[in-house]
Amino acid sequence: MLIPEQATPHSHRIALGIEYDGSTYSGWQKQKFPQQETIQQYIETALSKVADRDVLVNCAGRTDAGVHATCQVVHFDTEIDRGVKAWTHGVNSMLPRSIRVVWARAQEDDFHARFSALSRRYMYLMYQRDTQSAMLHGRASYIRQRLDEGLMHAAAQHFLGEQDFTSFRAAGCQSKTAMRNVMHANVYRRGGFLIFDVKANAFLQHMVRNMVGTLLQIGRGDKDPDWVAELLSLQDRTLAASTAPPDGLYLVGVEYPEICGLPSEISAPDLLLAI
């Protein structure tokens, strides 16, 4: 069992809420090759400048290349707490415009952005029309065929509960177990978008995108909704649909115990705010 690290006796633990457009980044996690720009790389560099010493961060959930977040949560330790304004406005002044710290909160020493989280929530945005949108490029997934959201929603109900999601994990996923507890999985339309909204205690690598790939086949009428239950029972990734593109996938919320005092409401993608 992994044991969350403790802050040193003379340090402060700070949690940050971060949003980013992941279109041009190689995912969240720092890479061995510096030419591969990542969200973590930029966040740590900016924090280190404000703190005037090296800062390392831990996140609630690593996102893939091209995936966005409206509510990523990280924590870090610092010997001097420079205050909310420094950790938000000060850090933002050193970040690319596509990455922003939204809030900062002091936490107890045993808080951990990943291990203290109760759940994560994602939204996957799709739109359908004859031609691709120039304005939505990289921000929503383009689907040319008409989809039956009723069939997709019915199929998504098979994801609910604690189950083995081997059929929906990436081949290179390093998690020791494929067991995950899905709390809700809904497919619905809002304005011009078709949305897959899913919440679970945690997610496997590519799990949401693999779920969407399967739901798309059902929405097109190629498979019946019960195909999801069949795939779950077979526990074989090669039998499921191909992975949906990262365009349109957003980490929109991370839930923590109330005692942490962190924002609990989800942050919907800006594309949906005007609808």
C-alpha cells in the first residue's frame, strides 16, 4: 500500500485548483525529454520561482496528451507560505495563458491531492454536423454520424458500481488492479453538444476514452447496449472499441472530505456556460 508523504515539521502544505487547455501539451506528467512540454513542468517551474526554491507537486489524476482540465487539484510543500495572492496571481504571471491557477488553500500535513480524493469526474464533449468546426478544434470531438443518445445512456448504465474494467484500460496501464467504482455515467444533449458525464473513485489509463469509443459504436447502431456488460465480463481490451480521441475530454471535478475545505462544485467547460 502506498503511504502518502508527510510535510516536514517546518513546511506548509498548499493545495491548488488548476485549469488548462491541454491541446498543445504532452499530458500532465513531466517527461524525460524536456522538449515534450507538460502541464506539471510549467506548474513546478512557476511555483519554484515564487517560492525561491525547487517545488514538486502531486496531482489528483494525471491527464493524457490533449486532455483538458477545469478542476485539476495539486498539492505541494513550502517552507514559507507566501499567501493566496502569490500562489494564484503571482504564479499565473509566470505561466502560459493556457494554464491557470484558480484557487489556493492551506491544508493539513496529511492532505494528499491524490490519496485524499474521494472521486474524480470527467466530461467528454462531442458535436455533430456535416463539417468540422474551426472554433471547436481540439476542444470537442467531431462526430459526423448522427448518434442515438438514448442507446448510449442505456449502455452507460452497465458501467455503474464496482467492477473490473480490464476491457477499458490502456495496454500500458500500470495500475495494480482494474477494479474501479463508477458512481454515475450519463449521456445527454446540451445545446449542440452530446456529453458523456462520468464519476468514479478513480480511473485507469485511457478508461474514459475507451468507454466513449464503445459508446460511439452503440450510438451508431453497430452494437446493442448490452455489449458493455459483455465486454466487462470478458475482461479483454482487444474485444472493445478503439480509443476515442482526447479532444473534448475534461477533468471537471475532484471531490474531497468536507474537512479539507476545498471547492466541491464541478467546473463545467466554458463551452457549456453560455448554453
